[in-house]
Amino acid sequence: MKNIKEMSILITGGGSGIGAGAARYFSELGAKVTICGRREANVMKVSKEIGPNCLGIKGDVTIAKHRKKVLDTAVTHGNGLDVLINCAADMLRGSISDLKENELMKVFHTNVVSGMMLTGESIPYLKDSQGSIIFLGSVHTRRSFPGASPYAATKGALEALTSVLAAELGQYKIRVNCVIPGAVPTELNIRAGLFTKEEHDERMDAIAQLHVLKRVGTSIEIAEAIDYLIRAEWTTGSAVVVDGGLSLGMSDF
């Protein structure tokens, strides 16, 4: 298996949640990690807390010139690029009859299109390193939550992309995989204005009981799964479910 130390890893959406947790995890293993996000204060706070192995940069991956700047920064910081982790995401919820087309387009742009574009732009560097690409899916493709069709659709698209791009890029020895987390505390729903911090915490406590292991996950536990997929040189096109048994649909009846 590959050694994480000295790898150059770019993580989008690294200012909070799973992205920030992954940045901390891989930096501690000795990787040169670059994180980006729209909220500069968050990104810089995370990178400062982690230390010199982690470089933060403000960047909105839906904007082409931002993607170029972020990618160039990661290549300089890490002397190349070994891993791209597409973590940036927005949340949109609502009844199918109430959804607005412009809002749907926006969430697909952030969750799907931007990751596709950045992936394509990263290929020359990943060819050189025979590196890997990780997409972050969601248990929403395994367990249905009414009102979450926009988010679930974007995450389903990422699973499909994982398979197609693994087949397309295998000729360059670039591997493409997907991690499918269960419930992990993040700022996604809070940032989208769907819940207050208190409501989010209450929701996490309630949803914990739907998991077989009776608790929600942590960003570090998701990073451990990403770690495996980065190191495993014969694994590509895989969707690894790390959800504490939420997708099993356990019932007491």
C-alpha cells in the first residue's frame, strides 16, 4: 500500500466538517494538505490550527479562475498532486413541487459540476503521480429521506461518476473511488439555513438511534475510509459505505 507521508492532497470544502477532519487527519500523517472553501475565515482558522502541513486558500470551486488558483496552490505546496478529495457541497431540501430550477442548478453546480471540472483540470498532475480521486457521496442514496431529493440526486450522480471515471482514467493508473458516510455532524444544514445549531444537535441525537451502532459518526472515521482508498493500489470504482449501519434500515418491528 502507498505511504501517505509527503503526499500532496487537495481537499475542497476543507473549512468545516468532513473536509476539515480529513485535512487534520492527513496532515498528522505527514501529507502536504491544501484546503479551500468559500468562507476564508473558516479555511484559515482550520489551516492555522492544524499547522504548517496544511495550507488554506479561499476558493469557490464553482468559479473557473478560483479552481485554477486552488490547483496551482496545491501543486506548489505539495510539489505536485497525489490526491484530490472532492468534499465541497451545498444542501437543498424541499418538496418536489416547490423546488426552484435556479436553486437546483446551483446545488448541482456545487455538488457535481464543480467536482467534475476540478477533476478534469487535475488529470495532468494525477497522471504524473498515478494518484487518486475521492468523491464524497451520502447515505441519502441508500436510505430515503422525504424532501431531500435535490441533495440525494447530486450524491447519486457522484456515485455514477465514480464508476465511469474509474473506467476512463484507469489507463493512466489514476484510481477513482467514493466514500458514502452516514450521519456525521457538519455545518451543511446550518449553513443552508435549515436548522439552528441547537436544532442540528437535537437532530443528530435523534438520528443516532437509526444507526445500528446507535451513534453518529465522526469526520475522522470518514477520513480513515478515505485513507484506505488512497493507499489501496488495486481498488478503483468502489463506493465504500461508512455509516454505522444506517443504510441497513433496521427496525424494531
